[in-house]
Amino acid sequence: MTTVSCWSAKGGSGTTVVAVAIATLRGRESEHGALLVDLAGDCPSAMGLPEPNGPGISEWLAAGDQVPADALGRIEQQVSEQVALLTSGRGAIEGIDRARELLDALGSEPRDVVIDLGRLASATGVVSEVAAVLAAGCDQSLLVTRPCFLSLRRALASPVRPTGIVLVTEEGRALGRREVEDIVGVPVVAEVPIDASVARAVDAGTLAMRMPRGFERWLRHAA
Ligand SMILES: Nc1ncnc2c1ncn2[C@@H]1O[C@H](COP(=O)(O)OP(=O)(O)OP(=O)(O)O)[C@@H](O)[C@H]1O
Ligand SMILES: [Mg+2]
């Protein structure tokens, strides 16, 4: 099994959509299914699920040592035959010691693990330490970005270096795949166009259930 983290340098890049799609594809293909870990809070909605009201990662992180790592198994939700979801919870994603424990627990999972880390860069350079530990510790750390110089500049200032880029392309941009690879210094592992079928599936909450065929093909090499 492998651990994959998805993160962005600017909001609205397509990170949640890519994370949900990779988890869905991994779930179908891996013997043990996939676990999607949401640190950014949008995964349930992107999967057409109701707003979660139980404890999530933030509560587990805040609980400290009295709550063991295997309690994670009790707060996850099986959302389809192949995919389980660990929701973000309601509090802040804080607690650096527990972050390492979380990474170890996810690393010893028999399932493929996909983490939506949200934004991992900011204008001031300050980012969630927990998210940074998870991004740096995953087998694959995917920067999801538009071919936008401001996003790429922020990504370079992030404390985490990605292992690959998922490039969400749109018409009219001056930067192409080659320029993006040159700027960030890591390969583009998938190019995903902005496409109405994807936006509609997200809005209808059907992305995980009925993924647009094109989207599956574009993402195939990402993870
Ligand atoms: N390939 C795509 N084609 C069309 N629309 C897309 C695509 N990817 C994402 N979107 C749309 O773009 C918007 C932002 O996507 P998403 O929420 O995944 O970004 P994000 O990086 O997770 O944002 P945030 O920083 O808020 O977490 C959503 O409306 C989504 O439906
Ligand atoms: Mg998101």
C-alpha cells in the first residue's frame, strides 16, 4: 500500500477534487480498498455526503495520549464498498507530536491512503505544521496547481517539496507543462483540464460514484 498526499499553494486549485478522485480510483484497484483522510474539510461535500457531526482528525489530535492510534478506526466512516473516510473534525488541525503518530498509523495501513491536506503555502510562509509533517512523510506528495505563476511562487516557498505535480490546466494560460516543471523542479505526473463534466459531478455530489470517464483517464498516471 502507499500513502499519497494532495496539497495546493493557493485556494481553489482543485486539490479536494483530485484527492477524492485518486482515493476512488485507488479504492477500486487495491485489494484492501482506500482510506481518504480529510484535513481540509471539503471531502464529504465533494462526495455528496451529509455534513459530518462526529469526531474527526482534529479531535483525535487534540485528545493526546489517552486516545490510542487505533481509535482512528472507530471514527472513520465507510462511504462505499471500497473507500473509507476520516473526516477533519471541527477543531484546528494542531498537535505536532500526534502528527507523527498519525503518519505512522497511516503508514502501516493495509489500504492505500490518500490525504487532502488543503493549502500548504501562504503569503507569509506560515503553514500547518501537522499538514507539513504529513506531506513530507507520504510516499507521494502531490502539488495540485493551476499553471499560475503566483501559485508556483508560493509552492516554492512552502516548507514541503512535492514529489510530483497534478497540473489543472485551463485555456489562455501562458505557462505550459514544461515551464511548470522547470519552475518547481519536479515532474508533472498528470494534466487535468478544467472540464464541465467534472464541475457538474462535484456540484451534484456524484464525483466518487460516477466519475467522468475523461477525469479517470487524465488522472491515471497521478498515483
Ligand atoms: N478539473 C476540473 N474541472 C472543472 N472544475 C473543477 C476541476 N477541478 C476543480 N474544479 C472546481 O473548482 C473548484 C475548486 O475545486 P476544489 O474545491 O477541489 O479546490 P481546492 O484546491 O480543494 O480548494 P480549497 O483551497 O478551497 O480547499 C470547485 O468548484 C470544483 O468543482
Ligand atoms: Mg479543498
